[in-house]
Amino acid sequence: MLLLAAACLLAGCGGDPAAKLGFHEINERRFFVNSLGMQFVQLPGGDAWLGVWETRVADYAAFASATTNGWQAAWFQNTDRHPAVNVQWEDAQAFCAWLSQRERASGLLADDEGYRLPTSSEWTAASGNIREGRVPPRPKTDSANFAEKLDTDNFARTSPVGSFPGNALGLHDLRGNVWEWCTAWPSEEGIGRILRGGGWRDDIPDLLATDRELIVTPKVATEDYGFRCILVLKRPGEPH
């Protein structure tokens, strides 16, 4: 519902990108729209706002163009609303730093505000999950994008963000579509970084558990690894 409401609001902005920026409220839900059209909702109990969906091809392409890092969308992604994939952990961090600097320079964000990757704890809080036990339930049809073998959706690979219903906070694709990089990692794992959420290739029950953490090297970039951003806002949000 949040995604649909936000789309209706932005469609009425007259095509002026500047009119889309900042805080909005629809049906008593507040959200923040940034300079790339990314939308964020506030996590309970703090100043962290999480991306409504995974960072899109359009978002990451703006960064890639500005920094000439050579990234391109996956060959099977035919719209810029698919999640950006083939992104290493360091490049996801670099995107957050670039976007923070860009929006501080424009005045959209204050100097003590900016973007970063979520911690694993923040990701867990956003998903509202609890430990499901040894064998998680089979995903419901049309609930998320997983492997074709499960027959839960009509997408062979990634799906456009927001293709499935959001959760109670209005967040989409926390399960399925692509695995999402997080900031923190357990010290005993050395250089390992955490990914959360599962992806479009997965059909193994253990990988479908909402509390599953996938620990990999930060140098890995695959067609089912992406990320979403946290926006830290230090001021109260006033709706337009």
C-alpha cells in the first residue's frame, strides 16, 4: 500500500524532480524521497530510515556514471526498476558515501545525515521476523521472488522492486529477489561480510529462513547479490 500511495503522490508532482524531494505523508504514513527517487520509511525507535525497496538499477547507474566504475546492469534486466546486482560490498559502501556527499552538497541533507548499509540487527528489526525453527515454511505463492523450482512467482531471475506486497512497515522484497549486503559482521569470521534475505536462485529450505545470515567475502559480486540503504536523519520530518 505504501508503494502504491507513494507512486500516486509522485505522479502528481508535475514532473518537477525538486517537488518530489523530502518528507511526505499519505494515510498517516511518513516517508522520505531523495534525489534519485528512492523512498525511505523510519524504523521504530531511532533516526534510521530504511529503503522501501532494494537499490535499483537506475539508482546505481547514476553512481556508476558519476564515478566511472564501469558497472553495468545484468544482461537479463530489461528495466531500470530491477535491483542492482553484481555489486561488491565495497562498492555498495561507496554508493552510500557518494550519495551522502551529493545530497549534503545540494542541501537536501545536513552534514550529520547520510546513507550507509543496514546492520544485520536493523535488517532483522525491519523484517519483524522471529526464529522459525529448523525447517521454515514454504513461501506462499506471489509472496516473494525465489527459485523457479518453488513455483512461487513468475520471474525467472530478478523482479522489478515492489512487485510483491510490502510488510507492516511498507518495506518490499526483504525476502527473495536478491541477497542484501549489511554493514556488520561477526569478528570470528575475519573478513566475512553478512548478506540477508535470500534471492531469486534459492530453493533450499535453510536459505529461505528469514533469520538466515549468509557470510561471504566482500569481494564477491554475483547476479543475486544487491543491497538497500539506510538513511540517517537527525531532524524531525515534517510532511509536505
